[in-house]
Amino acid sequence: MFRLFFSLIVYLILVANLAKAQNATMITVTGKVLSAKDSSEISTSILYEKLPYYDDMGLATANESGDFSFLLIKDVEYNISIRKSNYKALNQEIKVDDPDNNKSHTVNFYLEIDKEEEIIHLNNVIFARGSDILQKESYSELDQLIVRLKTSGDMIIQLEGHTDFAGNPQANMALSQARVESVKKYLVQRINKNRILTKAFGGTKPLFQERTPTAMAKNRRVEVRIIRK
């Protein structure tokens, strides 16, 4: 008798939740995932879980521009979890309201850099296509890096070369190595070479999986990993 009663209670709860879900108003949640340091866009996965019982969850994606869009239930609280390499984990609760009554809710999520693995993105280090020859437009940003290294005399860095993932993997690996060596050659004119390490990744660690021209261009990069400050 108790088992029958318990089963009936569970059934009534499930029916009530189903009815509530069917009558729920869905809201489009949009926004960006950004770096808390410089507001640069971050591509990553977003896990959302319905509170307070975590009885509904889903996974969304922020694209190469940091933009995301997914549907959640109006007037319900959710826990947002974001995990991204080189950034501190984010856990943030939001309530999906709709003050303008337009069935949309906008929120941005800001990720803080993990100080133990700080990465400097060299956004203006430019090479000729398929080449390891530095273009003159690169000098200004590299000069800023030199100033930082001189200011922090104990700092040791690792230059990390990346290509996109198109083409021959061995050729990409060789090209990424040649490019970081070109950057190191420029830096060691004024910085002790023992403070600058290099590592090549080819196309094995893309920032973005999309094959759009913008995404592929951002995958072709040189980054600076701070090994010791």
C-alpha cells in the first residue's frame, strides 16, 4: 500500500511539472563571453542548470565572436557554469526576467585569467601568408613586450606558435616553429635569450573549431605564456 501511495505521489509531481513546463514562457537569452581583463571575445561552452533542484540542464556555445543565444524559462533561476583553459572557472546564478516584455534577456559573462597560466595574445604580430618572415607592422607590439620584459627582470616567457588546422599537419608544425623562432630572434636583440623559450603546436590547439575565414585567421597566432614573473 505504501509503495502504491509513493508511486502515486511521484506521478502527480511529474504531471504537475509537465503541466508547468507546457505553460512556461521561453525567453531567448543572448550576450557575450568576454575576458574580464580586456573585454576580448572568448569562444567556449556554456552549461546552464535550472535551480534549485538542477532538474533541467543544457549546453550552449559562444562562437568565435563570443556571442551566444539559447532558450530558458521565464522567471526561473539558473546556474551558469563556464570552464575555459587559462581562465578561472565561472559559476554565476541568473534569473531569466523579461522587463521589456520582448521575450529576450541579455547578459554578458566575464572570465578572469588564471594568473598561474597568464597568456599574452600578440594580436598584431603579422607574417606573410605561409611564411615565417615578420612584417614591420609587428614591431610595435613586440617592442611593448620587450619593455615589459625589461621592467620585470626575472620574467621568463614561452613563445607558442599556432597555425590553423587546414593543410598538412607536419608542415603546419614546422611553420609554427619557424614563426616563434622569428619572434624570438627579434626579441633577443634586447633580451637575454635564456629568458625566452619556444614551443610549436601547429594546428593542434585551435581557439575556434569553425571553418569561417575569421575563425581560421584567429587560429593563426603567436601567444606568450608567462612561465615565471
